[in-house]
Amino acid sequence: MLRHLKEAFAGEDGAVIGKKSRFGVGEQKKITGTVALMKQVSLDVTALVSEGLHELFHKRVHLQLVSTQNSDSANELQGKLGKKVSLENRISKTTLSTGDETMLYSVTFDWDADIGTPGVFLIYNGYENKFFLESLILEDVPDQGRLHFICNSWIYPSNNEEKYRVFFINKTYLPSQTPLPLCKYREEELMKLRGDGKRELKKRDRVYDYAYYNDLGEPTKDPRPVLGGSTEYPYPRRGRTGRPPAEEDPKTESRLPLLKSLKIYVPRDERFSHLKMHDFFAYGFKSIIQLIKPEFKALFDDTINEFDTFKDIMEIYEDGRKVSDSPLLETIKKNVPIEILREIFRTDGERNFNFPMPQVIKEDKSAWRTDEEFAREMLAGVNPVVIRHLQEFPPVSKLEPKLYGNQNSSINKGHVENNLQGLTVDEALVQNRLFILDHHDTLMPYLRKINTTSKKTYASRTILFLNDDGTLRPLAIELSLPHPEIDQLGAVSKVYTPADDGIEGSLWQLAKAYVAVNDSGYHQLISHWLNTHAVIEPFVIATNRQLSSLHPIHKLLHPHFRDTMNINAFARQILINAGGLFEATVFPGKYALEMSSFIYKNWVFTEQALPEDLKKRGMAVDDPSSPYGLRLLINDYPYAVDGLEIWSAIKTWVRDYCSFYYESDEIVREDIELQSWWKELREEGHGDKKDEPWWPKLHTREELIETCTIIIWVASALHAAINFGQYPYAGYLPNRPTISRRFMPEKGTPEFDELVSNPEKVFLKTINAQLQTLLGISLIELLSRHSKGEIYLGQRDTHEWTSDKEPLEAFRRFGEKLAEIEKRIVEMNNDKKLKNRFGPVKMPYTLLYPTSDLGLTGRGIPNSVSI
């Protein structure tokens, strides 16, 4: 909110608008200030209240300064209180570039020596409506000059539960260094944010608390297991809403009706701004079709729910599907406001359901089918975090043989040695030329369940060879199913090898599609949802419960939590819930979240650090002589190359920041808020893993620096690399299908004969159907967009987020470093020798380019998991 305030506060000469101070020897001293706020506005209306109500408003809003220096025995040794004052004249009304309307009010405080330096102000709202308070700036404070209070919070009418709100100056204090007059305010504010853990939470509440994922299904209609709180289904915690349990099952939280999904509780200051909410409506409500699937089917041609040709798919980008004669349009009109309807159907007649052209087919409509592009996307696509170095051949399984029998790979040397450029398998292993995309062990335990539904898929292993030019070439794909009798009899597998033409070529294209289905499902549920959205939410909660806004680590991490709880809450209502969009569009279906719980069992916090992840996957080895102390096994690995630069820049910034406040390990150990935060994070937020030995103890500066770097990396760069390429790469579903609906055709069957006669149609009948395609594309278009007001890595919403000069200077250097990285990414993308950065589809790798414009850009690193 505050990033645009400079233009609002400053006149032509840059001076802050407001009254001049009137200090003079022997005169009554006054402190003048400027309050920036926004009135409550509806989703699409920004008109201000009438002048009469305006007068009533500012007379009923009172502010009171609190001394940092002097305590008041009558005020329980809290800071001495100044006199209450009201808002005075409205100085200006400014429409910012975000579309928000910010109003500036003058305010004048009496000042005397008993008040000294103010460090807190209290605000009372005697008005009948809430408003958004952005900041208070005080001018010419004796011995201090200009003081800045950053607020960015909704102020509700005062009541018996919360008579006033407390806001601290933008100074930073460790708990042991907090001035005595502020200590009680600091403690009381944290107590309010923790709540009592009992009642149902309402819209105005600011309470942060924990709960299990027990609100995804409905006990009698569509039950789902409770995730979290058990060894069978461990999971990170989510934000508590306090809704009552379902009548049929006390362990399950009752759900809101779908049409009330946007009313799900999150702490008030965690909710989207009204502009972001508008964008979310505008693009998200295209997915209203999930409510009206029967009517939607009437849109399509004579082959119900199927695309007949690739040309049919291209029509959803080029021409759109006409809906003017369908009952769908009338159904949507009844449920969706007109201003949102205009966005849902984005053409002049508001009759077409069409999509932007995905980057992966923008320059070349068929290059996605090549083996080179198939392999390149494992290094520079939307899920570049799974491929690993193959160190033993054939690949072996880590699944328990007593439960699953022999799950080792059936790929043998004969399948691959004719494609190793004259090398033997053993020689290729020694030369670090073999790699694997392995989706076998993660999926096999769930395949029997998944394949009892309408989804039909395999567990896959894909072996790849590193060519001399740095590109990868797929050598073999193994598709596996559980033994038809019992799991303990092991896997039933078949191996496919590359072919360009004939029936072998058609089978190879299908085999790659099954791999893409596995990778897409793993990407959405694990790389994206679990490893960024879900694991970060406990950090958001713990930080607000245990670290005061005065705390340096709170100031460091807070920007990286923006909107996370809100998007996760929406996800529980409409995306990852029983029957939601994930289950409808991703192959594990109703077992999706249960499967992510199974994989969370292997989650290790310290391995979320990029260097540790690369070493774990064997994609890098320690090398003190190499940049960042690592040597990549594939030099042209765009995600890793760009990622290590971003990781290093983040860690340098975190080191500079933390070293300023923590001059020794002892200060880290004795910081009571920091230690309470870390204890609660481990024992509550990720409570199912509280006994794991790999948690840092957080007793040293190095542990603190590494911990904060991991948190910022996951919330910003990792999420960006995983999220914002979804539409550019997967907006064309044949490139990254998310569902397979039938098994590979076998010789002697009608399906095999159809593959011989019409391979294109069989391919399309195997992957996502029409409805699933449009639902899936609608979802990833929403998730891949940058919205108005996004704040990117290296940026803050105000330049005065702290009054400490050294951290501000370190942050400036961080921003400059990121700008250098941007230039280097452009240079590398123009280097013809780096083939993995561009690929056959002529699509440069920009997912870790730090900044972005609005929309579907395929670039930009927002500070937080904000969509």
C-alpha cells in the first residue's frame, strides 16, 4: 500500500504536505503529523462518502501518543500518554497508480518533556465503519526530526473487546532492548494476535492460530482424511477458523457453502486488497463452470467431451467457443456480477470463452513434441526440481519390499546403449552423463487406488543422456503398474524407447504423455502446493504470534508472507477440497491431498535450501573453487544457474541484516521471542515433525541466517519458478497433460488398431478431455497472472520500513544485485551456445527474472506466495 505514498505525500518540490512545526523557546510545543488512510470501499466502487459524513468521520477518530522514554504509574508503568486528538483537515485525496484512493489528514499533538520521544500511538475508531490505516508521519519531533509509523491495517469501530489499536514506530528492538514503557504494549499486542484458541473467528479478528487440514471434505457426502496430527497423515498446520465441527463427525470442521467461499476466515490484515480481490474474481470466476458442468457440455461438437484434432484445441486460443446459444450463459449471469462477467468472457460480444496463446506454442506449434523439448523442460520448465543424477543402473526402488515386492527398474543396458554416443552404461555413469526423472516410488503406493477411478495412469521412470552440447536426450521410459493380484508381488513394467515414425513413434509419444501426466500431478500437488504454499503457512502464523512487529526478524520476514494465508484459505474452499478443481483436473483425483501427506513424510526443512536440494539430487557437488561453492553436473541448467545467483543474493542480504542486530551467537540464544518462535514453529506449525533431528537449533547467527534464507527462498524465488510458468508451458495441455484416462493400447485390441489408423485422436482421447482441459487452463491462467500492486523481491511497500540506516543500505545493495542478475539472465538467454535456455520452442527461460509487468509474463519473483 505504501509504495506509492511518496507521490501522495509530496508536493512538486518533494516536501511533505502538512503544517510547519511551531517550536520556539518558551512556547507551547506542538507536533504536527499526517495520517494516510483509505475509507472502506466496495469491490468496484471508489466513491467517497459525502462531505457531511466526512466531517463526522474525522471528528470520531482519535489518536494518542505514547512515550518511549517515560513511564506512567497510573498507566501500569506503560509509556506516559499524551492527550487524545482528532483528525483535522483533509489535506488531499490522491488516486494512486494501483487505483486505490488515499486520503491524507493533518493531526496536531501537544508535546512536553514528559512525553519525550513517542514510540507508540493508539487509535480509537468511534465511527460506524472500518477504514484502512496506512501510516502516521510526525514532523519536527524534538531531538528526533521525522518519525514514521507504518500501519497497513484495517481499523474497525472500537468495542469492548478492542477499544483501541496499537502501532509502533518503525524502529527495531530486540526484546531485551525494548524501552520499558513499550514492553507491556509489545506483550499485549502479541497476546491479542494469539487469541484464546476457543471461539469461532470473525471477519474483524486478527487472531493467528493453528488447525489440522480437517475441512477439505464433508463426512457423509465426500469424506477426506484429516491431514495433520497423526503418523499416518502428517501435514503442516493451516490457519484456524474456529468454525464448529460437522454434525456427523466431530473431528471434521464444518465447511462454508461454495458460494460463500470468499468469506472464509483469515486474519483481517492477511486478506487480499480490494483490487487484488477484483482480479481474483475476474479471472477466477471463469471456473464457475465447475458448478454447471451439464450445461457446459452443450458447448461442444458432435464428439461429446472430446477434442478430435489438435486443430480443435487451437480454436480455444484463436477463435473461442461460442456460448451465445447455450443455457450456460444465463446460468452464469445469475451467479456472477456483470463487471466480473465482462472479464470472464473477454471479447466485444461477451460470447467467447477464449484464452491467450501460451508461449510454448507461440513461435512453433509443434516443437513441443520433440524429444529435446521434452527433456529441456526438466531443466528449464515449470517443474525443474525433480530430475536427478543417476548413480546406479538399473535404477532401484526405496519402497519397502515387504509391502510392495520388487519395485526395481526393468530398464536394461540393451534399451539404452545404442544411444550413448559410443559409451557403455558404466562409462556413462562414471562420466556423469546419465540422469533420471523418477516418479516411480512416489506414485506406486497410490496407483491401485487411483486406477479404480476414471483416471488410468502409471508410475514412470525416464532415463536421459547428457549430450556433448549440454542438452538432454531421453533414452527410455518405463511405465509400471502394481501387480494385478497383490502389491507384494511387485511391479509390472514395460519399457519404451525413442522412435520417430510408425506405430513405435506413436507409442513413444504416448509414453512421453504419461510421463508428463506424472510430472504435472507431482508439480501441482508437491512442488507447488505442498512445498511452497502449505509448508510456508506455519511460518506466517508463528511469526505473527511470537515475533513483535518491533522485532528485526519480523521486519525481515513479514513481506514474504503477504497474501499467503488468504490464497491458501481460498484453496481449501475451491481448489484442494473434495470435488474441487485440483481433484477434477489432476490425475490423483480424490487421493491428491492424501498422497501429498504421504510425500510430506520425507520433507526436510534444511533440504529446501537450493544448494542442499541440488546436492541431494546429485545435480551438483561441493567444489570450493566454483562459484557458490558448488559445481553443477549440467552447466546449462537454467533453473539452477539463475537460482544459485538469486539464492546467493538473498543470503548476502540476510547475512548483512542479521549481523547488524545479532553481534554474537549469545544474542541469538538469549532472544526470548526468537526462541519461542522457533520452538512453536517446530512443535506446533510443523508439529508432526517436531522430533526430527535435522531441525536447526537456532543457537548461532549462522543457523539464523540459513533459516531465514530458506524461508525467503521458498516463499519468493522457489514459488515463482514453480508457479508463473504454468500457463506459458502448460496452457497448451498436450504439452503437459494432467490426466490420463486410459492405459497404453496393447496389440490385438481395438484401441491398438485405432492408434495405427488415427494416432492423433488416440492421443487426445488418452489425455484431458475438453471439459477437464478448459477447467485446467482456467485454473492455471488465474495462478500464473501477476496482479496489480504486486511487490517483487528486492522491493518494499515503503522506503521507510525501518529507521536503521545500515539495513536500509544493505537492502539497497540487494536490489542492485538483483538488477545485475536480470541483465545477466538476458545475456545468457541470447547466448546461442546455451541451448537449454531457449529450446526448440524458442521460449527463453525467464522464470527467475526478478521483476515483471502485469499479467501472464512468465517472469517475476514476488516477495511471497501470493497467488
